[in-house]
Amino acid sequence: MPTNQISTDRQIAALKPRDKLYEVGIQSSRGLCLRVFPTGTKNFEFRYTANNGLRRRHPLGAYPDIGLSLARAKAAALRVSVVDGDDPAARRAEAREKARTGETLSELADAYWRAAARGLHGGRRRPKREVTIQKEKGFWKNHLERAMGSRRFAEIKRADVRIFMRDLALDSGLSPSSVAGVGSLLQSILGFAVHEERLEANPAVGLAQPLALTSRDRMFNDEGLAILQRAAKNASPLRFDGHNKADKHARLEPEMGLALQLLMLTLTRRSEAAGARWAEIDLNAGLWTIPSERAKARHLHVVPLSPSSLAVLLAARDLHPKSPFVFPSQQVKGAHLDPHAVTRAVARICKRHQIAAGSPHDIRRSGATTLVGRYGVSRLVVGFLLGHTAREGAAVTSVYDRHSYIPEKRAALVQWANHLSSLES
């Protein structure tokens, strides 16, 4: 509490800064004081006790921007409002919160993505990857913005969310998993409001998945794997220069063919294979170390390289010896192969050879199932091979178990490479 009392502007002007912040009271103006900072800044402040018994501080402005007489007048008006039940400091804090997260769901969504990019959106406190944020923004633009963007998020009730999700499931034509993706985004945005203490509870909890999800059981059989591998190996070295366009939509460029081969041999994700960098690869040790910022699970993933994988990498290096990327983009200078292009390439191969449509992720599932089911590789090793993280009880064990499983993973990938090789006969 301020101990000294002053009553004139001349006295305020004469106050000198000290090493630490100090306060002086204003005579004949209850609750009004002046705070003097070490920088020399002098701020008027009104102190009061709210009706709930809490002691509050409410800033009035800096001296000499406002003089003593104006500060007295402001304090007098606030004393009257406090008697009438007002809480100006609480109102100011609420306004500050609203400025940070906005009032509408659209404003809240923008604040959520800004926070998510830094890991400040709640949850595991890890930054969301840019590709994830862009996917969420796609869901928002296509399905949420028009229907709910202008709504005040504080007024959204569970019934509103239930009706929105029901109509989305009935009328959008989306798959159950995509409907769940939109619902999950809505739940995350409203959950951010709870995290920021703008909402007491999340009205979307339990309503984000109105339809049962089908199990992700799509796999390539040996015949499908053989077709994919053959197409990748037979990638034409020709470039499309506008004169040779025959069947160009089915053919693969050499970079894509090699990328598909590496993806199949290592059972890595499409983004990991497409974005591979030479700085990550030790050809002598036969190891590919995918850094945490590129791995989906956000932890470093070491992939042992079989002789077949090394042969693919050497071919890629001969193709582009000066590029930092193993598979540089042929469309965007200085960039790596587009992961989405890998998905489209697999889809074209499936369509051309009239096999059931599949994706790069189905190759991972096929390899994992084959290694466990046919060759008896333990699920633990296959899980590490796929770059999965330990869950539940295993997570505690992993703190103490520092075994890298590289020999076991290498043996499994050699076995998998041999299996793919046997399909060519």
C-alpha cells in the first residue's frame, strides 16, 4: 500500500524513479494512487474491493497523459460504479480475453491455429505440423465456416453441435472418417476456448463421431505388391517435353519410381520417403535417421537400410548428385517430391492394372501384416519398424528400455526385401 500522500501535479512531477517500483497515495481521493516505475513511467491506478470480496487494481492511465484532476474524476466515477455492483477490473480482463480469442467461432478458430503452431492450444503441448493445420483449415473452409463461423462460440450448445453433425453425416456425402475429422476439429477449436477459460465446458465432447468408423483393413496382396513394385522399377527415364505424351498419366518419372521403391522397402510413410534428405542418410552404416520434426509421431525414427534400399538410394544419387533431397521435385525448384503425388501415383497404378484402389499407407499395413503373420516377427519390433510410439504400460517401460532394436529392425526389413524380391519370379 502507498504510504506517502501527495496532492498536486508539481509533487507528481518531482517524484524520482528508484531501483524498485514504488507507490504514493493521492490525498482526498480514496483508492487513487500513483505507481512510479524504475524506468520513470508514472501510472495512475484505482484500487477497490469488489462485491465478491476480491481486491482489485484498475489502471487509469499514465502521467502526464492524464493529469491529477482527470485521474481524481475517473476514480470518483469508478467509486460510484463499484458501489452499484460494477467490477471494472474484471470487465477489463474479460475484454482482454475477448480480444485474444474473439467472439465468433471464426475468430476463435484463427486464434486456435496461431496457438497450435506453437503448441499452445492445449493437449500434449506439441506444435501442430503445418500439413495438419492446412488439413484442418480445409475442413473448416469446406464444412464449418459457412454453417457456424459467424456464431458466437459462447452461445453454441450441445444441441447445436448435435444437429450440425447429424446434417453433416446425412447431406455432405463425406465418409464416416471425414465426418469424424470435421467433428474432431470443431471439438478441438471449442476445447481451445475451454483451455483459455472462455468456456466452462466443451459442448462438442462426445458428439464429434456420429457414425461408426470402418476398420482400416485395406491391404495389397502379393499380386498387388508385385504390380506396384514392377511399375516402380519400370519407371521411364524419359521426360515429358510436350512431344511425348502417350499414356503419361499412368507412367512414372524416375524420381517417383525410386521413391515408391524406397517406401515399399522401408515401410516408411509417404511424407518421410518423399521428403528424404541426404543429410539424414548414412550409406556406410546403412542407416536412415528421420528427425523428429519430420516423423509423424514427433520422435526420432531410425530406419535400417537393406541392400535393396541402398541400391535404390545410390540410383537416386546418380540421378541428382547435387540435390540435398533424395527425390527432388521436378515441378518446384528447390523442393522435394510432393507426398500427395506419391498417393496419386499409387492410385494410377491401381487403376491402370485394374486392382483394388489402395494408398501408400496400405503398403505399410501389408508389410506389417506379412512380417507378423508369415515370418513371425514380433509386433513390438514391427511397431518400432513402423515408427510407432509405445502406449500405456509400454510407455513406462520405454523410459528404462533404451535398446534401439536396430538389429531386429534390420533383420525384419531384409526379410521383407527378400519377400518383395520373391514376388518378381
